[in-house]
Amino acid sequence: MMEIRSFGPADLDSILAIAAASPEAAAWRRDAYETMLHSPHHGACRLAELSGCVVGFICFRVVADEAEVLNLAVLPPARRQGVASRLLGEALRETAQQGARRVFLEVRDTNQPAMLFYARHGFRVASRRRGYYSDPVADALVLVRDLAGA
């Protein structure tokens, strides 16, 4: 059974391991996660656990009536089991409860699986940011979803 929960200091190594195994996710340093942990106004992270093991995470923030998904990653062996969908659903629910009316995120324009995933969850392309990503250089597609009924 999958559990979605907040993260704490003891979870940092798990999050970093998941991020390292997910090159398509945003490459953050440990201090970025520590900032979110100790300064909730910077955002929040939720974890997915299967059988007591952390297998995925999502980080997001709300500013005024808009939210942003900052990072989402699932360990490769745990993919295609609904983990990312559960994490995203929890983030959408929480951001709506905090007053967000729309959610934004960026995704590499070359990341077809992510674009399909987000489209299945009601996101649409709002704009393009040329050269947004490095290593390798790629454009970002800005996706948006309205939260009515999230």
C-alpha cells in the first residue's frame, strides 16, 4: 500500500538518491531541499512510500493564487505503478486548499513521457522558454492546469 507523507530531515538522502536516478528531474543540490524543509514559505515536498521505502517525491509551492510544481521524480523500478499520479494528485489537492487557482510547471520539450503524463492530468502548453535547460541545452515548455475541481 502506498503512503503519501511530508518529508523530514531523515528523508534527504532518499530524495537525493531518487533525484540522482532520475536525470529528467530538476537537478537540485541538498541545500535546496534543506531550504524547503526549514522554510515552508519556499515550498513543500511530499514523499511516496511503498512497503516502508521512499520511492518518489514531489516539491511544489503556492504564491498568491498560483502554484508551481518544482520537481517530481520516482525511482525507475517504481515507475508505472501510479506513484507519480498519486504525488501529483496530492500536490494539486493541497495547492487548491491553499487558494491556488492554477498550477504551472516546466518540462523539457524533449521529455515526451513527461509531456504525456501531464497531458493525462489536464495540463496544457502555455508557452516555451528557449534554452531554459542546460546539459544538454533544451527548451522548456511551460504547462498550466486550472484547479477548478482538483
